[in-house]
Amino acid sequence: HKMNLFSRKTAVPLILVATREAKVIESIPADTFTVREAFSTMGVLKAIQASPRLMIVDPEALVEVDDLPRAALRAALDAAEEDGIPVVTSDRFIHADEHILEESLLRAGSRSAAAIRYMTPRVVLIANYCGGVGKTTLSLAVTRRFSQAAGLGTALIEAGMGGSSINARLGGDERPSLYAVVTQDTHPGQWHNVDVYPTDNREALALASDIDRTTDVLDSIIEQHTLSLFDTFPGNPLWPHLIVRATDILVVAAPRTDAIAQTDVMLGELGDAVAAMDTKPRIHLVLNMVRTWGEKLPLEGQTDVILKYDQKAAQSLSVSLADPVLNLLYPGWQKQKKRKQHKDEREKE
């Protein structure tokens, strides 16, 4: 699929490398990026003027020029970061090279094919113990927005409690369930080019009883989609098999006493569970349906995204709900969206 946010051709992205670590150079695809090297503090400063998309700099490894001491270079690097150019050390880059390349392209608003190549897959769980906080609405909004904007494979899988909230929300003809896909090898239903796998709790129990077959299908779904999002509940029988596959867990809360209490419990349990895992998913807290300033206070300092109460936005699955969440998963997503909006406005003028 072609990612329409990045469809126009531009110059090959430039990366500044100022380190003695040869492995950094080896990790950057020569057919995708241009690399400019610098060996002194002044060399780095001059390279910044070329507007690199990413700077990999080890200040202590550079030759210090009298006209530009290391302290002044660090100030220049800080200013570049404030302008949206990622600055990382060689050690950090070596341990997360693909993620950093992806993030740098998104933050810079790149429209090259490299931006598609480095949109790494995400397996996202949207969850909380408490119902009525907007998990299904956010799941639908995020997957539809991602599919439409990115044009990349998107899957929405349900693993909640009770009946299928997805089928209830979407209405119309019921789509094949995850149970049918696993046991009958059927194709999933589609909604706005999103592959949808609704499931009720009874089906989840049956799937958990044949877990090898079920996890084989789940792994296949994840492999075939750039974004695989699970609208889920920690008490679902499949939960233990989902959390170990997750790259991100979005805990969705609402400013209600019961929801805040349940959120505190879940964050504590997630912290313990993730600490014991080899692969550690990122945990994000989304406070949804906020009406007043005072409703933000109980979870102040913990919240990554605050979404205002907007019934119209919820019913229409507005991008105003999806984009802040996607920005957690793909840092730079909102910046790219704003660049595109500004361009569209200029073209209208």
C-alpha cells in the first residue's frame, strides 16, 4: 500500500553522524539515506545548517575546536532538538536504530518512501478493567484513521468481556468473528479497509482452550498488518497471550471515581507484569471524556493524552480522537498531520 501522507518525492534524507562507532554507519541503509560525517565540534555545527533529519552525536568523542567548545555545541544540539531534529547518542541508536530512523522521518514530515519503510509494526492493546470509558470508540477511530491516512495494513481485534461491542457499534450485518477465522479459516470482514475480528467472551473461552492454534492465527494477523490493535479487557481468557505480544498498552480512563480507582489498580498490575517480561511494551495513559479542568487532577502527571468530552466527535469517530493517540504510537504523527493541513490551506488560498 502507498502511504498518502508521504507520497511526494523529495531529496534523500540526510543524517549527520559524529561518532567513532563504526556500527552506526553500518546500520544506516545507504540506498535510503545520505550520511554526512563530522569529526569536530565545528564540523557538527556546520552540518546542522544542512538541516539533517537525524543527528547521531557523541560530543565527548569529537575534536574540540577553540571557537566552539563542547558546552556551546551541546547548547546548539539542544536548540536543534527544539526545532524538531532528533539528536541521539551512538549507543542509543545502535540499540534502537529502526525505531529512531522511523521517528526522525515522521517528526521531520518526510514524504519519502523511507517513511513507509520505517513505520515499524505496532501491536497495541487498548484496555482497562472499567467499562464505559470509550475503549471501543477509540479503537475504531484509531484504526480507521491509520488505515485511511497511511494506507497500510490495519487490523482491529476484539478480546473484551460479554458480547461483541464492535458488532454492536458498527451495526449492520455481523462480520466473521475471530473464532470463525481461527476454526473455519474464513476471511475477516472489512470496515474502511480495516480488517475487523469481533469476538464475544464465550468465543474467547473456546479459543483459549485451543491456544496453540489461536496464537498461530494471531501471529499471522500481526505479521500481515502494520497496526494490529486489540480492543481488550485484562480478564479476557486471551489476555495473557496478548500482553506478551504487545508493543504498546493504552490504558483508557474516564474522570469517574470508579474508573480512576480501576485505572490505579491496572497501572500497578501492568508495572509488575511488564517488569517480569523480556520484551517490555510501552504503557500510555489516555484520559478520555474530560469536561472540566478539575477532572484532570486525579491523574495529573500520569496522563499522556487528555481527550475532551465531545459526543459528536465520538459518534463520528473524529480524527481529533485518533491523532493524539496515534502520536503516542508513532511520534511525529500529529506534526505531519499539521504540515499537511497547512499545505492544504495554502493551496486553497
